[in-house]
Amino acid sequence: MRHHLLVSVATGLLAAGLVTPAAAGETILYGEAGAWVDVADLPPAEDGQGMPLRLIETQVRMEDGVVATYGDVAFALDSAEALDAIGNISLDWLPDKGDLTVHRVELVRDGQVIDLLEQGARFEVLRREERLEQRILNGALTATMSVPGAEIGDVLRYSFTTTSDEQVLDSDMEYVNVIPAEPVPLAEGRLILSWPSDADVRWATTRVDAPTSQIARDGYEYVTISLPAAEPTAIPEDAPPRFRLPPLIRATTFDSFVEISEEIAPFFATEGTIEPGSALAGKVAEIAAQTSDPMEQAALATQFVQDEIGYLLNGLNGGNYIPQSPAETWAARTGDCKAKSLLLLAMLRELGISAEPVLVHSRLGDALPEQLPTLGGFDHMIVRADIGGAPYWLDGTSSGLRVSNMVEVPRFRYALPLRPGGAALQEMEMRPQAIPDEAISLRIDQTAGLDVPAIYDITMEFSGVTARNYQALSLIDDADQKEQTLYRTVSAVLGDHELVDFDVAFDVPTGIATITARGLIASPWEDKGARLELDVPFQSVDGFSFDVDRSRPEIADIPVTVRGPVYYQRDLEWLLPEGGGDFRLLGRSEVNEVIGGTRLVSASQLDSGKLTIAEEVQSLEWEVPASALPDIRRETLRMKRSLPRLRATGDVKRIWDYRGAERSRLDPVARMLDQLVAKADSDETGALYSRFNFRFDTKDFAGAREDLSRAIERDSAAENYLWRGHSSWHLGDLEAALADYEEAANIDPDYTLNTTRLEALALLGRAEEAVALVDENAFLFEDPKDEAISRSYALGFAGRADEGLDLLRDELAIEPENAGLLNAMCWDSGIFDRVTEETLEVCTRAVEEAENSAGAIDSRALALYRLGRYEEALRDLDVALARVPSQHPSRYLRGIVKRAMGREAEAQEDLALARHASPGTAPLYVAWGLLER
């Protein structure tokens, strides 16, 4: 376990150091704590029971330019897990800035103190560059000890002091640390900060709710905070960072940020850093020769530093604050933010461009104006260039900068210029971006039909930092890695999709990465029975949301962060089927407004079978006040509900309509699915399943069965056998279907009483076997109603319909309003020709009780047909098919009714379509005496 809370966090600009180390060393010292330390007693065991942290003491002395931090920690080793986790002590320090002195390592056992240092236990020194993978070499040393002889029930206590003399700060001092707060399981603790009374030290806390006092004693000021502090108010993640800081204490001798600016500025002077005639001077001359435009010169210089100088922070010997020279950076071709910024600064000034280095915080910059001035308040450096009266913020450690996107302002919020005379904090004002971070052109081709998969073609252009990520991808030879990465990229726009073709390219002069992809998506149209509707997906504007909670009084006035800086463009083209059906564009065709600090633009048009939508989303503010939220919520809702939607009306072609020559419209989709199958690995089944679904849905049952046969060779799942059985069923191969249904049941007993299996047995003349199957597997039914429905159906095929209907009546006596039982009674009476006038009453009740009544209406239509009431039956069937056009048994029955009414041509039309869409159903209607063979 690492105890970072015990040592000064002082998170400075990559940590500290400037001139020469003072009294620093790499050897661990052992000795008594300083006389200034008020050593605490260990709290009694009965205090704070259940708190594994028995004591945390942090005492800080700021004096004569040195910050000494004393830590005293006690842990209860009350379990094997605690023994494993805490039995190794690790202490870090920076040897170029100060020393580590260990005062005690003890085990307290049954009230007795075991002094491990007296017994000879010592720390080992490691140089552990934990952040080396992030190109950070900070020079920290780590002292480690595996505590000898520790037992469960012991209390481990150790104390130490680190000193830090920040070379760059001369005689100034600062201290920043996190304050332990609940729910940290701490029994007792203090943070004590002290300094000479005549020293100009200012201190402040942030979000600390704890007993705090300041007293003067023996020529020193003492600030004491009792620990742990109360748990701070929970702040939403959408609040600006300054509201989400952890509990902190800061202390500083700096009067202002101006003083910090003036004190650090000399280390970033550029005079004489580029030697005339040197290779670096030649690089500057090369840029000057390319263009006389200062904007282009600044962009080229920044691009060079970003692309040609690798990142490496060398924090050894004061390097955390002291930059290496531009010549050193040029020679090493590596540097950290300071080194890169100084190199860029020197190049810009050599080009005659006004520029200066500035300090920023990469994540918490908006909190700087509210903080005491400390160098530790910054963690990054960039360059400000002034061109044409406007500031440009150039980050040598970033990537992807070109003159086209140089106007972008990074989200650092405030910057501190380093000037010889000093400077105050500057606000980095939001500025709309000149070019999109992401520009997408998306074409969805549904000319084949609205029910079948759609073909997509997408082009995605990225600029800036994101583009550089794809530059590396464009250069690799690993096709699988490239495909996986691009699949994820396209998925961010389309969601699930089938990627067929793809490419990625990077244009160095423009810094634009271009991704192109082509593939398939499932049709996003929603079937609403009488019509199909499309809430047009993939709209960038639709992704805008302001789902913000400020309902708690304590957070009611906290502003809301606006995502950004971002600028997205998206052009969407949706190709619709030609011939049959009309399309209506609903919603607003034009949106152009600013909501929640974001500009939202959408222009849509429907013309000649094509919907086009052009969109822009661009952030304009860093944050918005909480008082604006009611208007933002209302405007967001209004905007989203008015976004473009499509409605298909009339005789739009459905998936069961593709017969004869019309099937050629499916060829482009079929070819893409063939490509997916061809390129899939031999053990993959995903592409086969996709093609099976397409073939089955478009009534190519032979092709569907072939796909599942290949899939079963790789994956013998019960569902695969079930659906291959369904394919065989529609091909009229009942024996093959039955064999697959039986195999599915062998693998998964839940498929044992699959209805189509019972029907296959009956049509093969084995209806009694179907009855026996239900009897033998009645235990599979969780509800007696379901058992009665299944048994009644099987009995009817076996010529025992009356017996089956009696079972249903028995269940209806228990649950007379059950829609499933009522419909089964109506349906079985109809198919097995047992309809009476009383049956119609049951059928009507089934319609009334059903949640989705189309099936019950179809059952009533059959009962009406059996009674010779053809007109009423036809009306019911028209209603059922209007509600659910894919209910093909109703189309069979409507053809039968029309034939009985003498409307043979219409009957043939319905029956032909039904036989195409659901050929396996026809034998059932023959068996029920409703159709001729």
C-alpha cells in the first residue's frame, strides 16, 4: 500500500528543481524527529474501533526555503488481507531536492512496542521510474521495507521526514497536500503546518470541513487541522473542475502569480540559444524560406516540434523545472513540455514572431484564479504567439497542429505568462474552431427495400490530435488490427454493423486522416403495422444532450461544463426505394440555434427518393450557469422532438414481396453478405448467421438451410438445429425438419415441445406421438394454462379435438379472462371445425383481452368463416393484416375466404403471396380442410 497522503503532494510543473541541490542525498538517514515535531500518542484501541488507519499525522515546517514534512502512520493489521497489503512499507523522495529520514518502524503487540529499527531492520533503496512508460523520468527514489515478524493483531507504526528545497524557488516555499476526509477509515490524525512568525506565509484550504485553529507559539505560527475532515459534498462530474477538487491545503510565500512569473522567467530566456550556422538555425531558415506568412511559419515550427521531437521528461538534477537548452533538445530529439516549449519559443522569436512561454494546468486550470499562487498549481507549459493582434496557444507536446486549426484554444482556461517583469494570470477565452475535428459523410442505401439490411458508405475525416492516431494506423501492415480499430471507429457512429471494405489514409500537409468504410447495417425502420416509420438515426445533433441534475440545494448554483472545444460536421444521404409507396418528411427541415453554449445546425430535404441532412455541432462556451438550465432543457427537448423523421405510406415494398424479377433488387446486399462469408475465418460463424437471417427473411429457404448446415459444423448449438429445422419445414422436407427439432431438444430440453415439432409429427401421420410427447414432458410446463394449450392442439391433430377443448374449458373456469386461453379455445375450435355461435362469444372476448389483438382477430375470422359469415370474416382479416402485415396465416385465410365469396382472382393473389412468404404453413391449412392440396 502506498501512502501518498502522508508526504507533500506539491504537484508542481512536473515536480521541482532548478539550481543546485541543497543538503540532498540518495542515502536514507535514520534519526530522531525534529524538535519542531509534536509527536502524537497512539489512540487507545477502543477509540475508533473498526478503523484500520489508527493514526495519520502530517506535520510541515516551512523555514529558510526548505519544506520539511513529517509523517507518522499507524495501521491495524487485523486480518490476513491487511497483513499482505500493509506489510510492505514504501516511501518516496526526490534526492536532488532533499533527504529522507526514518524515525521509527514499530510493531505494537498487546500493549508492548517492538522496535524493528533497534533490531536492525533497514529500508532498501530502489529507483522505480513508475511513469517511464509515459516517457517520464522523475528521479524519485523509493525506500522499501518488508516488515519482519508482523502478525495479525499487531499495529504497524512508522514515521519519517522528507525535506524539499526547490532550487528554482530560491528562498520561496510552498506546500500543497490533500486532506484525508471521510469515508477514509481513520481513527485519529492531524495536519499541522508551521512557519516562523516573521515569515510571510499565506495558507488556505479548499473544501475542508474540519476543526481548524491557528496559534502563535515560541516564535512560530501553527495551523492545526483535526483529521479526518468531514466527507465533502458530492459534486456531479458535469461541474467545472474547480468545484470538484478534493479537500486541500495550500501554503505559499508568493504574494501573487506575478511574482511567480517574474521568478521563473529567467530560465526561459531565448537569447543566444540558436547558434548562427547551426543545424537548428538551418531549420528555422528552411521554414522562413517556405513562407513569409507568420501564421504558416508558426504552424510549421509547431508541427516540427510536435512531430520531430519525442516526449521525454528527465527530472533528474532539477530538470523538473529547469528546461534543457534548445540545442540539447535538438541534439537529443527528445524533451518534455518545458524543453519543447523553449525550443518552439526560440524558433518563433528567430522568425520574428512575438511569443512567450506560459504555464497552465492541464486539468484544473479553471481553479487557478481562486487559489493561492503556487508554482505547484501548474503542471504544463505551452507557448503563446501573438499574430495579427490575436493570441494563439501552441502546445509542442500535442500533435496534429496545422495553420487550418491553429485558432483552437485548448481547455486550460488560464495561463501564466513568464516575463522578466512578471505577469498576472490570463484567461484563455473560448474561440470557435475554424475546421471540424470530425467531418463525416454517410450514405445509407435502402433502394433494395426498407425491411432488408441497408448498405452504408462512410467517409470520416479527422483533424488535430485524433488524426495523428490514425496516421500510425495507416502505416501498419497488420490487417486484422487495422480492421478491428476501424470497426470500433465506425461503430461510434453507426453502432452494430458489418464491415466489408475499409481504408485509412493520412495526408501530412493538411494533417487530415481519412477513413472510408463500406458495409451493412440492420434496417432501422420501425414497423408500426399500417406504416413504417424512421426516426432518422446517426444525426450528430441528436447526440446533443443536457441531462444535468442540480436538484440538491447544495449544488443548485453550480455551473455546468460544456463539452469542448468541439466542432463536428455531418452530411447524411439516405437513398429510398423507387416504385411503390410514398414518403413524408416530418419535423423541422431547418434548425439553427445555440443551446447550452453549443451551436446546433441541421438542414434536411426530401427529394426524388433521397433524404439529405447537413449538420454542424460547435461548442461556443466553456460552461453555462445553472440558472440557464430550465431554458436549456426546454430548448433541447423541443429541438430533439422536431428532428427529421420519415414515414412510409402506401404500397411500399415489404420483405415478403420479392418474387420473380423483383428479387434482383436484393443482389447488392446478397453480394456483400457473400463477401463477408468469404473473408471470415474458418472457425467463425457470425457472417454465416448474418447471411442466414437475410436468406430466411427473404424466403430463400434453401440458401438459409445451407448456411446453417455450415454453421452447425462449427457450432452445434440447439438454436442452429431449430432454425435449420424451420428452413426444412418451409422447403416441405418434414422428415429433415423433424430430425433437427429432435436434435435441438436433445441439446436443450426447452425445445422439446416446440409447436412446429408437434405439427411436423401430425403432418407425417404421427399425431399420437405428438400427444405422447406432451404427456411425457409435461414437467417442462411452468404454467398449467400452457400445458392445456399445447395438449389441446396435439389432441386435435389426433382426432380428439373435443377432449382438448374440454381441457381448455377447465382452465377457463379458473381464469375466465385469460387472453391466451380464450384465443386457444377460439383457434382450436376453428381449425378443428368445432365452431358454434357460443364460440364466437369466446373469440370476441379473446380480442378484447389480447394485448396484441391481430392474432385473436385472425382466430375470430376463422370462426366466422366456419359459420359461413364470409363478409364479417373478411373484415376481420383486413383489420388483422392492416395491423400486422407480416401475419401470413391471415393472408392464407383471406385467400380462402375470398375464394368462398367467388373472388377467385383476389384469392389467388393472396394465396400466391402467402405460399411464397410462408410455404410451410400451407400443409397445415390442407390438414385442417381449409385448402386443397
